Amino acid sequence: MADLNQSIRIFLEQMNVDPKLVEPKNWDHLAKIEKVFNELFLIQTENNNVIKSNRPSINNIAVKSKIARQTIYNNELLKKYIEFRIDQYDESDPLKKNDQLRDKILHLEKQIRAMVVRDVNLELMRRKITLLENEIKLIKQEKDEIQIRYNNLKQKADNIQTLEKKAEVLPFNNKQ
């Protein structure tokens, strides 16, 4: 009974329920409920063990049908027939289905994780592209401003050259 109460305490704590706050009448009910669950889990375990131990195989079929294994292995028809029927059995075997579904779930979860990583990387690349595009816009603006300043300076230089050509420069003569 102490083991049963300890199990109930553990499950209550997992449910975020304080075992100290449970009324005695509810403890009695919980004990009865836990006994039923223990029986159900025991039956489930026994059934799983029976299913596992009775899975068909060529050796198992040979023993139960009282046909020598060598006879089955030497006769291609018998061997293929047993393998065909084993495949059919496996299709209806709940434990095999459970294993197949578990494998499929794991595969799909792996795909989902890969897709999440891909999506995160895509979003990071989009943000980086946006930042780079903004940086390019700023650089183009700077280039345009520099081009305008260059054109203004060039125009001033051309004006200075034009003025120098127009201005008369008298030769300086020291001999007078």
C-alpha cells in the first residue's frame, strides 16, 4: 500500500497537485483508481509480450507446423509462402504499426526541424539583404553627392582656366 501511495504522490506532483492537500476520501478513490491502472498496465505488458513471443518466423512456423526447417528452406514455394504470410501478419500487427508510425513521426519531426532551420536562415538572409540594399542606397547617394561636388569643382577649374586665358599677362622685363 505504501508503494501505491508513493506512486499516487509522484503522479499528483507531476500534475502540479500538492499531495498534502488531497482529502482522505479522495486518497481512497485514488488508491482504487491506481490499482485499476496497475492491472491495465500489467495486462498491456503481458499482451505485448505474448504478441512479441508469437511473432511468426520461418523457424516458429516450422516448429508449430511440425515441418522440418530444412524442408521449408529447400522448398522455394513453402519459403515464399511463409514470407508472404509473415508480411501480411506484420501489416496487421499493432506493435509493428506502432513502430512504423513512431519511425514516421521521427522522420517528420526531423524534416520539420530542418525546415525550421532553413526558414530561420532564409529570414536572416532576407534581413541581411535588406541591410545591404540600404547600404547600397547610402553609397549611391554619397556617390551622387561626390559627383555633384566634382562637377562643381571642375566647372570652377574650367572657369579659372578661361579667365587665365583671357587675362593679359605682361612679360616682366628687368632691363628697362
